[in-house]
Amino acid sequence: MIKVLPFEEPIVQLKTKIEELKEYTANAEVDMSLEITNLEARLKKLESEIYENMEPWDRVQVARHPSRPTTRDYIQLLCTEFIELHGDRLYGDDAAIIGGIALFEGKPITIIGHQRGADTKENIKRNFGMPHPEGYRKALRLMKQAEKFKRPIICMIDTKGAYPGKAAEERGQSEAIARNLVEMAGLKVPVISIVIGEGGSGGALALGVANHIHMLENSTYSVISPEGAASILWKDASLAKQAAEAMKITAPDLKGMGIIDTVITEVHGGAHKNIEAQAIYMKETLIASLEELEKLTPEELIENRYSKFKNIGEFNE
Amino acid sequence: MSIRDIFRKNQKKKYATIPTEKAKNDVPEGIMMKCPECRKNVFTKDLIKNFKVCPTCDHHMKMTAWERVDIFLDEDSFTSMDDHLETVNPLNFPSYTEKIKADAQKTGLNEAVLTGLGKLDGQQIAIAIMDSHFRMGSMGSVVGEKITRAVEKATELGIPFIIFTASGGARMQEGVLSLMQMAKTSVALRRHSDHGLLYISILTHPTTGGVSASFASVGDINIAEPKALIGFAGRRVIEQTVREKLPEDFQTAEFLMNHGQLDAIIHRKEMREKVSSIVHLHTTKEVAK
């Protein structure tokens, strides 16, 4: 049973009602097919009303939906011959980030992303997709490898943030993130990042210094979680809904601010409703993105990343 | 309880006066200052002469950006850059603009970092000095832009870039724009580095969050002042996640040094000399015979 989010409850209620009527029509003498047709029309209208006018907080909930597709799901649907590669060669292998080589549209690519677990057991193994330094160092190792073999890099961002723990600090969480930012800036191959769920702060950005940044429609990218923002700004974490609006963290918000390149449309109600269809939308964006970037020389790619980030910021001069 | 304990208790109480907001502001102008660490009183004049290091316990007190210019660079060699950049309120946060204005008035800076060109024993450098008296040294669009421009200037002139960091991290009120400043400064540093130029990061108390997780940690040489708080996540957040007591020295400069994150911890009194020497070692063109 897929979890129903509060904002989509009216839809579910109506759906249940239609089912009831259908059952009734099938079993009893009364013909309710006219009512059913009417209700189905209403359902369609209601669905587009609700799903096409989602509030920032609704999107946050979809982004965090337990059944939301993860990096691995997209790799399986977008790529063939995926070979996962492990370890940072320094300390360990962080399961909160996965990466490897695969074929995308027949061409070799390196694909890396935060990896949440599908259930509690896997989430514990993957630390809820919150990496330690070795995760970021593994990602960087794979990116450098991609550069050597001239493969484009695709990064999927899906994390609440880098893990705030004792061991993470001891092993240099700050340095691991900072190093990725600087090294990604200098990569000689195309880099594309897609935010597929939550893009939480520096832990997300460490896979995000890309030539193109795309976001799934119901994903978020922010400096702090809405709850964190609410507790810092208003000393009350329950004001997260308001914070989600004020902080401008949704894909359409970021597109509006000129930070990201594309908002990838999601299937009605969110990617988890139809993963296959969602992967097709993503594939289209990726093909277009790669085609554009493959025309650039290594120097142009670096220059492109430079000017992209150099231009982000609002101030008066 | 011994008689001695009673004495101690009373002594403690004597110090437990709560200064009013006004009194707090008066202190720097006052004749005496109290060390926040050992709580001993020091003559302000002596303290300034001593680089704002407590003569009793060696605690390195916070410095303003201009105070650092005075103790670090050659006299009258500093020219500031980009003081005209003005912070805006992109997310329309209530009272954000007012807070910026108040801090600008208090510190005499346009934002939480002072940047410019200066000389260190006659050697030309580009420098950025963060000031934690301005919005906790947090990084928004203007801080990111000023640092980026200072790095670009260093690249253009082919000179070293030195930064003194002091920051609580990214600035909440500018949302994701603040986060992106981490990337912006990084792309500029990358280019500076690709030109074979020297970058020295000097981490001072406190350097945390997004600043620690970007330019502060990627110097060719990373230096810290003694006992400076340096870390990615806040101590309280970590304590809540790991549910264990953290070591006393957790996230101090010494802790980072022990874990291989720093090249050196340098006392403030020796900072100028040592850094000057590092710059010299990187710019001297003489080849040994």
C-alpha cells in the first residue's frame, strides 16, 4: 500500500467512492453508470486541480515520499550494463552513495548518486542516504576516473544532507565536501546533476557543481531543511510549512531564480506513481543536455561551469 | 563542605553579573576587558598590544577585520575592494535589511568580509578577512561575491590569495543563493590554483558549516589559530544524532590537527612572520646552485 499524502486525500476519497459505486452496479440491480461517468470526470478535474497547483509543502512531502524512486531505480531504467564500483581507496565504502559505469543511449557514462534505502533495514545500511566523507571521496574518485576515460558524468542528488556525526567530523566531512566542489569545477568532461528528491545543503552540493543542473518537479534544493529553517528563524519547527514557502526551495522556485536549467515534469502525483514514465521524462532531458554539452571542448566545459556559478547571487552594485 | 568551598562559591557569585546590552557595547571602549575564557580582567590597551590574546590564559579573542589588517599586513599597504556591494533581501525576510544595516553601522563594513590587496613584508597578496561581528560572519550573496572577486583579482595579478575565515556558515535568509556561494568561491579558487598560485586558508574561531565545507578547508596550506572552533555540523546536532558525550576538544583546531586536517596551528603573535615565510617560499624564483 503506497502512503497517501494529506494534500491528495480528496482524490483518494473520490476514487474509493467510484470503486464502491462500480461494485454496487456490478452486484445490485441498480445501474449507476451515469453517476460513475460523472464522478470520473470530476476525479480527472480534481486531479489536475490538485496536482497542477501543488504548494511548496506538498512538494516537500512528495520529495520525501517513502516510495519515491531512488538513484538505483533510475540507473536501472535509464542505463544498461551498469557496473557498480566501490570504495574511496582511503578508508571505506559508503553505501549512502553509489556509483559506477554504465551505458546510456549506447554510450559509456559514469553515474553517481546518493542512495536511500527502500525500507528501514536498507536505510540503516545506507545511513538514510546521508554520506560520510568516504562517500564524497568515492564520488570524486569515480569522477576523476570518468575524466581520464573521457566519459560524461551524471550525478543524482537525493539527500537530507551530509551526515552530522562524530566519525564524519573526525574524517573531515568539511574537507571532503569542499574538495569535491573545487575538483568538480575543474573536470574536463560534461557534468550533469539532477536533483531527484531532497537536495539538502552542502551534502547535496558536493555532487552538484555541474554544467547543467536539472530538478524533478517535486524535488527540493535548499540550504537547510524547512524544519531547521523554522526552528532557527522562528524558534518553532512546526512552522516548517511556512518556511518551505519562504525559503523558495522547490524546483519551480529555483528555476525562477535562474539557478537550475530545467524542471523535469513529473507524472501526476509524483514520480512514485509511475517510475517508468518518469524515467522517460528524465531520459529526454538527459539526451538533450548531453547533446549540448558534448559540443563543448574541455576548456569550454570548465569555462561554462565557471560562468554558471559566478553569476549566482543577488546584490546591488 | 570545607570552608574553602564556601569561599570559592562566593567568588563565583561575584562574577555572575549580567551586563546590560548597553554595558556590553561599552566594554571595548572601556579601560578594562574581561577574558571570556579565564574571566580575568585585562587592560584593553595591553590586550590590543598583545594581539587580543589573553595574557593570562592565552585565549585568542575574536578580532574585527580591521584589527587583523593592522596586525597582519604591512603598515598602510592595504586597499580594500568592493565596499560598494550592497546586500539585498531576495527572499523578503522580515527585518533582514534592517539587521544588515545595523551590523554595517556597528562594524563599518558593507558585509561580513573585508577584501582587498595588501603587502606582507613587501610581498603583494590578495586577502579576504571575515568578521564574525557581522551576522556571525555568515555567507550570503555579497560575501560570496566579494571573496570570488578577490580570488579573481589574485589570479589576474598572479599573486597569492590569503583568507582569514570566521563564520557560522551559509546565511539562512538568502536561502539557496547562500548555498551556491560555496560553489561560486570554489570555481574561482580552482582557476586560481590552475594558474599555479598559492592559496593559504587561516581558520579562526569559529569556522563552521558551509564556510568550513568550502573555501576554508581547501587551502594549499590550512592553518588555524589555537583552540579555534572548526567543524561541519553543530555540536548540539551531533550530540543529538550520536547520543553520546563528545570529547572536550571536539571540533577544536587541536582536534582537527590530530585528525590530519590542518598543516599547522600558529599562535596569533607568530602568524604574520610564519605566513610571510610561506609566501616567500612560494614566490622566490632563485634556483639553488
